[in-house]
Amino acid sequence: MTDDALDPLIHVPARLRIVAALATLPDGDTLSFTRLQDLIGLTPGNLITHLRKLEDAGYLSSDKTGSGTASKTTVALTGHGRTALAAYTATLRTLLNGL
């Protein structure tokens, strides 16, 4: 990716909403899967798919505790994810300022 290109991983609207929601949390804080789902408005399957792509890129981390119906999954933005979002927003601002 060139410096003037938008990160295609973050540029997908659902993933941008996920990363933006997690970026509002203080560094190291997590959000439960169900709370994130409520905030973003995605189906569980759709949210899982987007979270997996972001986690594979190192943009977020997830932690699952328990099993079955008692399980709880939490997600957090990593330092790499925060850096990627900052670069994305800077690139977007530069593109918009050029209009």
C-alpha cells in the first residue's frame, strides 16, 4: 500500500465502524462481543467475519472465556490497529483537503 492509499482493510464500512468504536476505548480496555454487536448493528456471523479479518491483520485482539452459553468474547484494538486507524484518518483528511 502506498502512503497516499486508504487501507482497504479498514475502508470497508463495517470494519471502519468496528475500529472506530474500539478506538474510543482507553488503551487496553475491551468491549464485549455482544456490546460491539449492539453498537455496530451487524449479525453475529457478519461481525465474526469482520473481526477475524481485523485480528488476522493484527489490528485487534480477542479473548474468549468460558464455554457454551456461559462464554464471553471480548475484543480490543491493538497498538498496530490504532496506528493503522491514525494513518487511515490522516490519509482521508489529506484526500479531502485536496478537493
